[in-house]
Amino acid sequence: MMRGAMRRRADLPSKPCRTCGRPFRWRRKWSRCWDEVHHCSERCRRQARRLRRAP
């Protein structure tokens, strides 16, 4: 027996990464903070921090 409705991956919300520009999709771990998520990966987040620090 399945719990809840199954969602197709194409039905999930997505938005572009601020660093690389590639689209990324919603993940369950971001369910509470989706509006604050701006980068597709930890690598992009670290790269953005390095770019802000560079003179």
C-alpha cells in the first residue's frame, strides 16, 4: 500500500542555481526552506562564497 500521492519528477518545482545557472528541482530535505535555497549543490555554494571574497 502506498502512502500519499506519488509525484512525477517533472511535476516538482524547480529554479535556476545562482552560481552555475543550471535548473535544480525541489528535494524533500528542502521542504521547510525551499525559498532560502539558492544553489544546486554544496560545490556551487562554496564557489559563490569564494567569488564574493575575491577582490
